[in-house]
Amino acid sequence: MTSTTALVTGANKGIGKEIARQLVSAGFTVYLGSRDAARGRAAAEEIGGDCHLVELDVTDEKSIAAAAASIASLDVLINNAGVLVDSDTGPDASLSSFRATYETNVFGVVAVTNAFLPALRRSPAPRIVNISSGTASLGASTDEAVRASATGAPAVLSPGAVSYRSSKAALNMITALYAQALPGFRVNAMAPGLRATDLNGRARSLGDDPAEAAEGAVRLARLDDDGPTGTFVSWDLSVMPW
């Protein structure tokens, strides 16, 4: 594996920041994408080493274009930026919640990925990692055995967060189709598990260490040329049901 440069979106905090930290420790030059320049700069300075702020709002075309113009070549793109606008069920969720969620979690990923494809194509070993969610699994969400199990993840058993979960399911399909369209790449989606981040209150109170999830993303970023592509895996790289 010869990849040496990586861009991580939404990396001024949480899992993204831990991914950036671990990539720097692994010897990568890391571009830390952050919508908020001040917070991004503070995170890059805290990480240190070869970590550099790139102002990047994944919902803004001009911001994406400026970021892409500033990075001539790239080996790894990690689409980490994501939002959970509300936890409503389908009948209760508003169209505005769907639009805001998809703008970041789906359209933002497509826009950023497409903008950086020219830079990635200059790499001998391009990698794309899309941070998804275990709650996006159609298999787990519709499996009565899982739903009836006392050990099943509460977020999977609940009908809530429909805009978030469906956006991540869409991201999984995007991952599979981009992997097919980009045979020289390794394109995979990863579910990080419930982590102690600012994504929602439950995650902050019950989640595990974001660094553990970051390890899985870094492993996907460093896949060998014969590594898997078009997969949906958990943070430990075990296969997730679509």
C-alpha cells in the first residue's frame, strides 16, 4: 500500500478527528476538512505533524471547488461529514429534515467525491471510505429475528431517525455503484458503531471511544490493491448486512 495523502471531511471533531490523527501517526499527509475554519485549525494544530486545514463545507459547491483546486493529487478520500437532524419516525418527519439530512449525508458525499476524482485518479492506489451507519442496514431493520432479539441494537429496533437512516442506506448504494464504476479504486462503506460524539445525545452518553471506530476507517484507507471493494462493513471490518 503506497497511499500517502488523505482528505477527511468533517474532521474537526469526533470520529473524523480521530481518523485524521491516526492517519498522521501512520505517516500520511492529512488534509483536515472543516466547515468552521477556526475549529478546523485548532484540530489540525492539536493533531500536529503533517496535518493541514482545508476549509470545506460539503453542502457548498464553491467551497468544494476551492478545496479541490487546492489539492492536486490525493490517495485517500474519507467522506466522514454527516448530520442527524432529528430522530422522528417516517410519519412524523418533516420534508425539511429530509432535505437537510440528504444535503450533507448524500448529496455532499457525491459532490465531494466527484470533485476529487481527478486528484484521486492521479494516485497509484486510490481509496474512498464512506462513513455509514449500522442503522442503515435494510437487512437488520427488516429481520424479525433481529427486531425481536433482546440483544439487538436499540437504534435498529426503533422506527425512528428515518431521514438519517435512509440517507445512510442511500450512501451504501452509492458506495456499491461507485465501486463498480471505478475498478482501479477501493471504495467501501463502514458503520462506526455508537460512539461518544456530538451526533446525538444518546451517542454522547452511551457511545464508545471514537478512536476505535477510526481504526477501522484507517484500515480501509490502507487496503492492499487486492483488498475488498464495494463492501459495507462494521468498524472491525466484519461484513454488515445491506
